[in-house]
Amino acid sequence: MQWDFNSTTPVYVQITEQIKLSIAIGELKAGDKLMSVRELAAEAEVNPNTMQKALSGLEREGLLYTHRTSGRFVTEDSELIARLREQLAAEQISTFLKNMDKLGYTAEETSDMLKTFPGK
């Protein structure tokens, strides 16, 4: 997994967000086994306690689960993963619309721009 941290948000929050994104885009698939906390922490170059805090939060949300002797796994709940994906998309859309509003565009103007945008 590629780790990218900034200094404006707590590291455990950034880890949580990056793992959520990896699950939503299918980089981490339903049922995939994660590396151990120590291995993930070493890979991300963070304290194991920081990694544990992030993973525990993801377990509370139901996105990860633990088998005592086997390790931690990505949920197999496809509906939960679909909801996560929708939530992340909604956050991106909300941020985009707020930024367009700051630039002075109305919702209608923004919609018109999107219809004619030559991107993907």
C-alpha cells in the first residue's frame, strides 16, 4: 500500500481514510487479509499504536474484522462497501460544489460546465 501523509490531519485519521479509499476502489478486496499491525506500521513508517488506533476504528465501523488466530480482514459485506463508496463520492461532490460556489458559479452553471467538460 502506498502511504501519503500531510501535517494538517492526525496520522491515524489519514491512515483510516487511505484504507477506506483502498477498500472503496477495490485495491483491498472483500475478504483480503491485511498485514499485521507491526508490518503495516513499519511499511507506513508510523508507530504501531497509531496503526492500531486506525485499524480499531475501521473495525468499529465494520470495514475490518479480526479472526483471533488468523489476523485482520476486509469485510465481505458488499452493501457496506457500496455505501462507503457512495459516501466517499458524496464527500468529493460536496467539496467540488463548495469550491465552485467560492469561485462564483451557480449550481446551474456548474452543471452546464460538467455536461460539456471534455474529461473522461
